[in-house]
Amino acid sequence: MIKRGTLERLDGKYAVLLWENGSSFIPRRYLPAEARLGDAILFDGTNYSLDANSVSETPFNNFSFRQMG
């Protein structure tokens, strides 16, 4: 069974993943190097990968300095 979560936060050497039933801390080295905040992450029981079918929009992705004034 493949689980799908969201990369919620990077905290030092760890990443915080938000799953449907909670959250977990994993070592960042287990994630793909190109993983960014808000990305959808798939876990197949042994490996973490990016969900290429999902494009997430986070405040970091759509922020513009024009919004500041």
C-alpha cells in the first residue's frame, strides 16, 4: 500500500511529513534531493518519492514582493 503525504516542514536534519492520519519526522536524507515544502510525497513501504502527478501551491511558491506594498 502506498501512502501519500505532504512535506510540511524541514527541521534541521529531519523532515516533517503530514499524512492523512497524522505526521511523522524522517531523516531528510531519505527524501529526494529535489523535494520542496508543500510537495506531495509517496511512501511505498521502503522508499520516498515525489508524486509527479500532483502540483502543490504553497505560500512559498506563489509569494510576490509586489504583495508587500
